[in-house]
Amino acid sequence: MLDILIKNPFLLRAIIGIVLASFASATMGTFTMLRGISFLTAEVAHAALGGAALGIFLQSIGLIGDLDPFYIALLFSIATALFTGYAGEKEAIRMETAIGVAFAISMSLAVTLMGMIPSEKIPKIWGYLIGDVLLLTYNDITMLLAVTLIVVTLTTIFCREFAYISFDIEGAESMGLNVKLYSYLMLLLAALAIVTTTKTVGSILVYAFMIAPSAIASEIAGSVPSIMIVSLIISITCGIAGLYLSLILNMAPSGLIGLMLSALYLTVIIVVRAIKK
């Protein structure tokens, strides 16, 4: 196995990418699931598309020079995530509505700007949304590692506070917790994790990693830390297994990993419901 990885460094990078994406997704995916805002994953990922289009447009007219449009995409995505937090400070329903509105704005902006950007740069825009774990570069790994360390470290430090605001915002306020601060911090970390992992491993894999493992883990684990751990194990296991199968079957790894996680989720739901009856 080691010889195969040495001879095929793209496989090693793919495995490292899956592991890092699993850590980032297991931590933030758990809290977005518990807070009932899992659709934030799709919204932020597509906000990156609008942000990338804006960045490339500004670059094409000479306003940002040689600055990588990824940073514009990152800032735009973080801004939309914070907007949803501002809209939903008091009611979860408003946050869900804000997520839908931000999604529509991002896609509308992307489509509009694509008509104003040189055609040869259009594929680069889609590249910010449709990554491929088999095409990871060492720069991608470095960026993903840095973001994962930030997300995991801060989530570990503020895990209790994030849990309080996910389960009972009013109760957290009555305890004197700065709900607004921790809510925005959670959304900031979620956006950072989603955008970076989307650019490196692709939107399909991010959707699968951010939502399915946490949903599965919540059915079989009882505490927030245990949900994170189970979610991490599921993500890494299905990720590497899906990658292995993709090489054997000559199929896209992201799709296979997503199908494996979906099948596992359905199986767990059926088994758990049957046991409870």
C-alpha cells in the first residue's frame, strides 16, 4: 500500500484531503445540524461561486491586480453567512429564509457577472465550486490544513458555548452568555470550513461530509463530543472506501462517497426506528 502511495502522490494527497475535510466537516457539520441550518452548507458554497465571479470580474477590469479571486470568494461567503446570522438572531425561521435569499442573490450575481467576464475565465469560476479530491495540489493541502487547524482548535475551545446556543438560545442568554458573539463566531467558522473544503474537494463531497455523517451520528450518539467523534470516523471511513472503489470502478470519487454516506444514513434510520419500535 505504501509503495502505491509513493508511486502515486495524487492518491496520498487525496487521502490527506479527505481526512482534513472530515475533521473540518465533523466539527462544524455537527453544530449546523444541531442548530437546524444544514442548508447553510449549500448557501455558503454557492456564495463562493458568486464571490469568485465578482473577484474575477474585478480582476478583469484591473481593480484588484493579481490578488487571487479566491479571497474575494471567501470574504463574500463569510459576509453571506454573517448576514444569515444577523437575520436570524431572534428566530430560526428568519435564518432559514435569509439562507434562501442569500442563495438566490449569490447565484444571480454569478450568472450576471459571467456575462461580463471574458469567456476563457468562466471555467475558473466553476472551479471554485467543483473541486476534485484527486486533483489536489500541495498548496490546496496547505490551505486545507491551516483552515482545519483553525476550525478544530476554536471549536474545541468554545464547544460548550456553541452547544448552548445550538440547543437553547434563550437559556444561554439567561446564563449571561454572549449569544450574538458565539453565534457569529460559529457561522464564521462554518463559512471558512465550507468555502475552503469546497474549493479543494468539491461541492458534492462537502455537502456529503457536512450533513450526512453528523445526521447519522446524532442517531447513535448521545452527546455533542460523541457525535463529532462518530461523525469523523464515518467521514474518514466512507471517504477512503469511496476513493478506493472509485479507482476500481473508474468512477468519480465524490459521487461514490456521497452515495455511500446516503446509503449508510438510510440504513441507520431504518435500523434505529425498527429498534425503537
